[in-house]
Amino acid sequence: MGVIFNRFSVPLQSITVARFADMCCTFARTAQSVSIKLKDQYMIIAFGENSLDKLEELLLSKYLLAKYFILVDTNTSEHCLPHLLETCESLQEAEILEIPDGEDSKCLEIVQQLWGGLLDSEADRESVLLNLGGGVVTDIGGFVAATFKRGIDFINIPTSLLGMTDAAYGGKTGINFHQLKNQIGTFTHPVGIFYDTVFLETLPNDHLRSGTAEMLKHGLIADAALYHQLKAATAGFAHDFDALLEKSLHIKMAIVEEDQNEKHVRKKLNFGHTFGHAFESFCAENGHHIHHGDAVAAGMIAESYLSAKKANLPALELEDISHFLTMSFPKVPFEKEDIPTLLQYMNHDKKMKYEQLQLPLLKAIGSCEIFDSVEVSELSEAFLYYLDSK
Ligand SMILES: NC(=O)c1ccc[n+]([C@@H]2O[C@H](COP(=O)([O-])OP(=O)(O)OC[C@H]3O[C@@H](n4cnc5c(N)ncnc54)[C@H](O)[C@@H]3O)[C@@H](O)[C@H]2O)c1
């Protein structure tokens, strides 16, 4: 495993257009940008076809003399970097930092190599790191930027659906540690996020599916119409995908704005993640990689079961969620005998407070509340429910 440092040397070319998804969606790619204030810092958020022009404007207006570094992984280097460099004149001299693609790169070893690379290239406090990739690149890139020389500015350009709907926005940066998800990290916001769904044209379908899980989560916790529209899109009914993505993102933005450091309402965004992270850690330990969104989808089935038990989620809604998610996402491979191990992973979860597990649970599709006291025996029941779900 290693980081490659170089200047861009591959000839510029247009990215190839690939199959989008089994979902029946069209792209509107209408351009718009907003400036929002979080933690006394302004952040520019731009959507749509011309969003990278807005990036160029930001670089010229605020970072004219800065040294630019672009973090990519093996795939975004091939599929996304040419488009970025074609669009942003200012980035022609940028230093490229390339990491191997995949979750394994979200580790301390790669962070050290990136810190070392920035030092060797004489990055200073005024340097800017642009993270071009999915959630792995924006999580590790954000962490490297937040910690290098006590913090340099960074910009996120998400290229996966999961990155767009969730990971790039919200200020959570970090890496995995000791086989546990996201144990080390910071809350640090990028100075800008630039969304262009053209990048999704080369994203493999299994990663589109994984990203859809986080969009469904936003619908389940806050917007029943979004959940049903996504279900319809998956079943082949046409939808403007950009509109659904924006709707999903706005849910996250509203929640983060209210509670940036995850003291209360932001915990709702963890719906599906307590079980999901346990599934991810368990599978990683057993050498079986599962996508983050697939793990979250499985987690949402288990946590919907607990929602019916403790938060009065109607039985028909539980059945709807459970059936739809089981049909749409791969089953996580584990047996009844593995439940104690899965519970141990939950023990390390950051959501444990005074020996009790805090969980966001659904009162109904589109409505969520935080519950403080979920017992271990109930967690086991939820794993069993997931094993039996059809
Ligand atoms: N910080 C947060 O708030 C937050 C929220 C949710 C998830 N996450 C983290 O995000 C990570 C998962 O994100 P992800 O699913 O984007 O994973 P990822 O970054 O590994 O990307 C998925 C795969 O798609 C490839 N890829 C990305 N964009 C591409 C493109 N346009 N064309 C072709 N290939 C492309 C990547 O190289 C990778 O192989 C997890 O580590 C998770 O913990 C963070």
C-alpha cells in the first residue's frame, strides 16, 4: 500500500460515459450555488453543470497564490481528474497525491504518507488540498488537511453517490483504527463543496446502490416522500435524479446546521449506522469487504425492527422498509453464533453513553427520535430479525 506523488502527466481527455444505474433517473444538472456559514466559517456549495466553474472562481478570488494539492484514489485519478483539470485552469500545476482505492486506505499509515508527502512538497499553511473522490478520499483528505500544520483549507469534490449525498458535507473527517470504523477524526468543514453528477457516469452500479442507501436513510428519518420517490425510481419509474439528490442533501444540511457537533438532532443521521458499522467491522475482520451503504441498509432493517418495538413504528411500515431493503441490497453474511461478536463491535461504538446504547429510531417513515436505553437483549433480537428478513 502506498501513496503516489506526481504532477499530472496523463493526456487530458473527456471522461467516458458509462451506464448510469438500474434506477430510472435523468439528470437535470441545473447550476446553482449557495454560501452558508458553519462554525464562523463561510462555505461555498455549488451544484450542477457549472459547479466546477464556481470552483475556479473560488480559487482565483481566494487562493490565487496558494499551492494546490489534489488527493485522488486510483479510480478517481483515471475517471475524474481529467475532467477536473480540463475545467479548472488554475489547477494545471497542482501536485497530485494518489492513494489506493478502497476502505483499507482510510488508515494511519496512509495518513502518515500523505503528511510526509505534503512536507516534502513544501506545503505551507496557505496551501489548499482538494479531495476528489468518494467518502474514503473526502474522509481521509479532510483529516489530513485538518491536522497538517494545525489545519490547512480543503475543498471537497465528491465523485461517488455516497460522497455526494452524505460524506462530503457535514465536517466529519477521519480514519479507521484497530479494525474499528471512524475511531480517529475531527469535526472540520471544507471551505467549499462542488457537486457535479457528471462524475457518476463512471461510478460502478454497486457503488450507486451503496449511495442510494444513504439517500433512503434521509427519506426514512425526515421525508417520507423522498423515501417513496426513491423506491419508485428503483422500481423503474422515471425521476429527476439531481432533484432527489438535492432533496436528500438538504435534509442533511438542515440537520447539521442545527447541531454541528452531534450533540443531539444530528444523531438522527446515524440511523442504520450502529448496526451498519458493526457489520462493516465484522466483515472486514473476516476478510469479506462490504460497501458502506450496503452495511447501512442492513443496519436500517435491524434498527427499524427496534423502531417498531420501542418507538411505535407501525407494523406495516416496518414490513415495507424491511422487504424493500432486503430485496434491494445484498444480505450481510453472518450466522446466529456471530451475534456476540457483533455486539462486541457495538460496544466500541461512539454512540455508547454510560453503558447504554443511544439509537435514533423511527416513529414513522419520515420521522425519527433519539432513544437512550436500548438493551443488549433487544439488540440481539434485532440481529435475529435481520437474519430472518425476506
Ligand atoms: N464523513 C461522513 O460524514 C461520512 C458519511 C458517510 C460515509 N462516510 C464514509 O465514506 C466511505 C464510503 O464512501 P464511498 O462509498 O464513496 O466509498 P469510496 O470512496 O471507496 O468510493 C467507492 C468506489 O468508487 C470509486 N469511485 C469513486 N468515484 C468514482 C467515479 N466517479 N468513477 C469511478 N469510480 C469512482 C472509488 O475509487 C471506490 O473504488 C466510508 O469510509 C464511510 O465511512 C463518511
